[in-house]
Amino acid sequence: MASKNVETFRAAFQAFNRRDFDAVLRVIAEDAIFHDRARDVTFKGRNGFREFMQGWVTAFSNAEVVEPKFIDAGDIVVAEFIGRGLNDGPLGPLPPTGKQLSLHFCEIMWFNDGGQIVSGAEYYDQLSMMVQLGHALPAQAAAAG
């Protein structure tokens, strides 16, 4: 049986997939800190976490978390999942490509005694993302170039 923290994390993914950001933010502590390690960007508090989620949805309006697997370590929960979506909006300074993304992610969340997320980090391969979207060449094409 999954712990309360795993169920909270799972419910947050489901809420994100429904675009119910308010439901996600209810489980984020007001002073939470979240790190996007691939981009070396830190988001602070609920407003910061909303900005983080909105960034993905701006770039991939149909973004979704699929096939999550959780590792329960008490007040720490690790989730490995696939992020999917069609790049139909700008990704930071990059224009939309109209290409589909399917990328492995890993998130680690730390929970307080009240079951809220107080800190977290997300890891993913940014180069693989850029190759899938056509912003970078695959390694073999670059080497032959």
C-alpha cells in the first residue's frame, strides 16, 4: 500500500494532467523551493511552482505525465515518469516545432509532517529534448557533419 506522500504526489500529477494547478498548489508549502536541474533554474513558493508548471504548458499545451513509478522513502518520494506533449508553443526563446516530445523525467520531492511538499528537484536530459524537437542534431549526425 502506497504511503500518503506517494498518493499526494500521484494526485498532483493527475491534477497537472487535468490543468488543475490550484489542486497541485494546495500540496505545495508556501515557502517551497523547486529546482529544474536541467536548466539550473530555481522556483520559489507556490507562485514559483505555478510558473514552472505554466512554462511546460505554454510550450506543450497537451503536456501530460504518464507511466509514473514511485519510490517511497518516507518524507522523500522519488518519481520516474514520461513527459509527453506536442511542442505547439514557445519553449523559452525557442519557437514551437510542432513535434511530439516523449522524455524520461525524474522528480524528487521532500514532504513535511503535514504532507506538503517543501522542496523538490526535477532531472531530465535536455539534449534529448532538443534533438526530439529538432533544435539539435543527434550525436551521430553531428559527428558525421
